[in-house]
Amino acid sequence: MTATTSAPLTGPVSRIDPATAYRRPAGRAGMLRLDSNEGVLPSRALLGDLSKADPELLRRYPDVSALEAALAARVGVAPDRLLVTAGADEAIDRACRAFLEPGRTLVLPDPSFDMFDCSAALAGGELVRVPWWDDAFPRDAFASHVDARTAVVAVVSPNNPTGSVATLADFRRVATAAPNALVVLDHVYVEYADEDLTPGVLDLSNVLVLRTLSKAWGLAGCRVGYAVGSPYVIAVLRAAGGPYTVAAPSVALALAQLERGAEPLRGHVARVREERRLLSGRLAAAGLAPRPSQANFVLVECGSRARSLCAGLAAHGVMVRDFPGRRGLETALRITLPGNVPDFDQLSEALEGTLRSEGLQP
């Protein structure tokens, strides 16, 4: 048999750099994973609820209508203004495929969530990055980058990986400056923030708000997100993807988690906010520079010690996120707040040991 060679792939997908695309590293057994911003650990009773479900749940294609109605009621909109997606990632992908195309641009913060880069590249669009390194959102800079080629504008608030937020006035300024573009508010960490902007932006017809059950609701493994917008925008997004993207067991678990009510959510958020305060104070006392955050993580500037601190925490059984090769973030670490006392104690002990070995104990 004669070996043959084929031409390299061309097209938008080839613009994704495999060297910088995020792949979650495999941690050793028993390691505390604080690198991916997962939320609270759900009760074991949640899986028990699933075991009692009708087997038809597995035989039939999933129906998300009940979940969409429940989420719409929580947000305060009609069901035709909400779409359940396979995590907020799928909503980003649908938005880019529906509204972005070659020759058009997506305006987004720098740094920000990686999936906007990937989805824009797959849609053949171009990225326009607006630096957002200060705590205050650069709304005038965003507005100044909107032009006739702008198809999508993304505002990630709280921003990943920095934890910074935009105000309602910031977002409305950007949205009104881009009346002919889809303006996306990625609000997946909003439960941890001081203010939910959702009610204050849904009167704008060009706005799409992204939410998720992956973070504060603790269901990252279920891949349940949702998008909220005008009936027109939601209809366009619904047509931009497949009809059965969220598995029926995930839908059932999401409904069961929502039915447990907001009280467990409030307790989790309060715990994370306290951990955020404690961790930021401990990092600052060691001479490092944690950023103010309104998410369930802290981004800390570590200078030349970033790699050794990351390795030291891993040696103590705690994995955090580093950003090798990511412009502007090479010397930073992102630490997820676990949201419970035993895991936070483990993080604190690992941090103390690592700082001591680095000579950073105050």
C-alpha cells in the first residue's frame, strides 16, 4: 500500500492556535481541582432523584420546554425569550454562527473568555480586542471600536479571568453604540457579583444575556446553560443549532436543582464571598497582587514566581490555573474558590506551605 499525503486543512478552523487553546490538564487522584471555576458540590440526593425517573427519560429525545419555562419564570420573561443550550459555550457558538461571518468583526475585552475566540474563528469572523486590565470597564473604548463591520459585541461581566465587572450604565452605553450588532452580556458568574444586570438590559432588542447552571448551581457536568433575548434573537439562535443538544438526564437534574430553591444558592454565594475576602487578604499579605473580583475565583499577579507557585500548590495537592503563553497573563494565576470549609482549609494549608518554600511568609 502506498502512503499518500493530503493538503493541509484550510479555512476558519485553521486560525485556531492549538498551542494556546485551553485543554484541562489531568490531575492526579485526590487532587483538589481549583482550576476550572466549578461551583458548589450538589447534594447526593440529586442523583437519587434521577434514579427514580421514568426510563422513558432515556428512550425519548429530550424535551427542554419545561426547563425553559422554569428558567424564564425565574428571569421574568416569556418562554419564547429563552433558549436552553449545552452550557453557555453553545450559546456563544450559536451567536457567532448566526450573526458573524467573514469580513465582519466581534468586539471583545482583552483578556476574556477563550470560547469567544474559538467560536469567532470557526465563523470566519475577525476579532477586535479592547484592553480591559483596569478594574473599571472601558465603555468609551468599546463604543469607539464599533463600526459598520461590527456584527457582535461581547461584554463578559464578571470577566473571566480577571473578575472585573461592567456597570449597567457601562453596558447600556455599549449596546446603544452598536444598534446594528448583537451585544452579548456573558453573565455566567453573576450570582457571585454585587449586581445582576439582566433586568436592566432586556428592554434592548439587540441584547443577548448568557447564563448557566454550571457555576453557582453546581451542575458543570450537566452542561446546561441558557440565553435570554428578544423573541427574534432567540428564534435565530434556536435555528442556528441542533434541536437536542442537552441530554434528558441533564434536563431532569437541572429542574430538580432549581426546585430546591434559592436558599442553598444564597448560602453558597455567601461562603464564596467570604473565601474571596480571606484569600485576597492572604495573597496581598504575602506581597502578591490579587485583583478585585466579583466571581468565584481570584486572579493574582505573581511576577516571576507564577510557575513555581503553581507547581508548589500542585505538590501540595491543589491545582490552580496558570496561563503560559497567554499574552499579559503569563505571570498570573487564577484560583477558584471552593465554597466549603474543608476544601478552603486544604487550599489555605497548601498556600501557606508553598509561600513558605518561596520565602513569602510575612
